[in-house]
Amino acid sequence: KHYLWGYLKNVVYEQSPTTRDDMMERIRTACAAIPKDVLLATVRHFLRRINLCIEANGGHFEHILND
């Protein structure tokens, strides 16, 4: 559902951050190192959701995502 956030969360929390500054640095480092394939998959998922939203005329479409 939240592909990029899930990826970043796994990277950031691979080891528990010890301080706020440590967490911020881990987030910065993880964002700077996002692999190209992860970004492309994120864009593909986003475009699919946009197209489903258009097909549903702006209505609910989440039920279609699991088909």
C-alpha cells in the first residue's frame, strides 16, 4: 500500500535509532540511497492508483487494488 514508506521504514529501523539526531540521519541516509528499482516500483504503484481513481470517477477504488 505504502511501498516507499515501507521500504524506508525497514532501512531506518534495521537497527533501532538511539537518539532523535540518529533517527534523522538514518532517514536522510536512507532517502539518499533509495535504489532506482524501488523508485520505479513506487511510481508504477502511484500511476496504477491514479488510473484506478480516474476510472472510478474519483470514487472509491481500494477494493480493486487486491484483485
